[in-house]
Amino acid sequence: MSNKCPKCGAKLSPFYLKPNCPSCGVNIVQYGFDERLESDKIRAEKEWERTQEVLHRLAHSNRQTHIVFSADSRTADTCI
């Protein structure tokens, strides 16, 4: 964690443990939370798309064993 306020850039002591900036009053811990949450959402969607692609390839790679994927529970059931 840096020793500056993310909004106003005021210098903070390394031992300043309060959640709000003394200069501008912004909550230091939650500043930029919406942007981080949005980037995490986009990253999770990309990871899920890659996982779905791998599962799709796995389901169609072996024709003798049919793997059925449930979209709701995100589990795989093997039907022999």
C-alpha cells in the first residue's frame, strides 16, 4: 500500500491506519472499488469462457463416453 491518498495525493504516514484521508475525507480502502469490481467481472467472464471451451472440447473428444454438462450446477456427469 502506498503512503499517498489515491484521490488527492496527500502524503500519509506509514502508521496512518484510519480508513479516511485527513485532507479530502475519501475512504482510502474502498476508493476505486467499482473499477476493481468491474475488472474482476470481465476477467471472470473470460476465464469462464475458456473453461467452457475446454469442457466442450473434452465432451466431444471421446465418442465412447458421453459427458453431459449441466449449465446450472456447472458439473459434469459421465454416462456410459
